[in-house]
Amino acid sequence: MFPPIPHPPNAPLQPLHLPWLKQAGVEVAVLRLDLIDPRISGNKWFKLTHHLAAAAEAGAEGVISLGGAHSNHLHALAAAGKRFGFPTVGLLRGHAQDTPTSLDLQAFGMQLHWLGYAGYRARHQADFWLPWQALYPHLHPVPEGGGGLPGALGCADLVVQARSQLSQLGWDDYHAWWLAAGTGTTLAGLVLAETGAHPVYGALAVPDDHGVAEHVSAVIERANERHCSYYLLDASRGGFARTDPHLLDFISVSEADSGLPLEPLYTGKALLALHDRVAAGLLARGTRLIFVHTGGLQGRRGMAARTTL
């Protein structure tokens, strides 16, 4: 029997103090998903909520999912399995390697299968899951990153959490959301919850050809939501996991100025994209934004060899 999974904890909404925001007269509050839990961190618990409920409803004993050698999604899933008592299996991109994340996955009890690169690219084929469901008939499959409509519905709760804390900031309303977009699942959840009330800006951490726009559109269409407003901006800086000295310097200065921990794949790129938009004068004075810190700080360990962070 699948164990009951508690609802994700509330994330604090905190003001972000940076010189360039103050100079431009733009107010930003950060929804600190990185603080909800030391292991099941960031947006991952929210994305998993409905998937795990579906596993329980299907009578599954555990969960099988996919990700890379530094996957925040698999890290959170394995940690949840260890804490709440259900088995997990991870299908990983590439060949067997001991990264900080993969070592954690094994320590959390996740069974790993390395698919190589061609094998992982096959994950979008219609029959991809058939051999894995035959091998693990009692496990519920969850798509890469906890995506799809179930993942988005879990993230829709973020709007409720943020709105309940506006008065603590002295805000009566806000103008838009800003967040990094990897699969676009969290963004889609915010769009569904907002139903057009406030626009959502997604700073793409991956290039356009990764299909984020298509995924978001498919989720919204499946939910039959017709009132929506969102924008996708390229913040990938040339590719997924691509970094450069300017980005790393910006993260270092921003962390020193604000005390907000960042990482170079998602939150760092999203904040730099916001900085560039503010510097270009594209946000009016008095604008109030909610910036979603989507977590992912555990992944910084895997970047240590090629960055100065």
C-alpha cells in the first residue's frame, strides 16, 4: 500500500534587496521554495504531489522516473521515497558515474539504471515505458521532471501560498510572476492558478528547441484553461547547463548583496534575465514581482569542477 504523503510545507515570501532594483523602483519578493525542506526541496515536492496521489490511487507500491546525473527531480523523489517509505527507481541519462547527486540517490535507496544517451533520447517514444513496466509492474511511472498536468496542478498551490503573505510585505497586489523554466511545469501551474489575473514570465533555462513552449501549451490545453497570460524569454545563455564568467560574476555579486543563494542553471539565469530587463527600462517604476526560487541548490555540487561557485 502506498504511504500517505503530506502536503508540501509553506514557503516564505521575502523581499529581495538589490541595488539595481532599488534604483529602478522595482519591488521583488522571492517565494523561497528552497527553504521548504533540506532534501525534498524547491518546486519538486509540489510537482510530485499529484503524481504520488495517482500512484496511490493506482495501487502502486512505488515510483519510477527519469533524469540526469545531477537531477533535482530524482534527488527529491529518492529523498521522498526514503522518508515516506516507498521504493523508487531512476532511469538516468548517460553512463554510470559517481556524481554528488547519483551518490545521494543510491544512499536514499533508489535503484539506478543508466540508459546511455541514445537510450535516454528514446524516452519520448510511445513504447518507451513498456519494458520498464514489465520489469517493475508495481511501480508508477512519472515523466521527466515530474511534468505534465499532474505536476502543474501541484504547482498551482504556489499562488495561494504567495497571496496569503502579501500583507506581510505591505502589498495589496502584485503585477506578475518571474521564474526559471526548465520543463515549464511550474510556470504552467502558475498560469492555471492565475486564470489570466496576473501574467507569468518564464526565463528559459534551456534553448527553445527543448519544447518548453509546446509542453506548457499542452498542459494548459489539457486543463481546458482559456484565460491565461504568460511569456517565455530566452535566458539559457546558449544551452542547458551552459555558464559563462558574466553569469557567475553576477551570481557572486547578487548573493553578496542580497544573501539569497543562487545556482547557475536556473535561479541565477532567471535573476540575470530580470536584471537585464530592468536595466533596459522595460519595467515601470512601482512594478511588483514575485520571483519563484525553484530550489536546485543541491545541483551546485555538480558544477564545482567547472565553476567558481
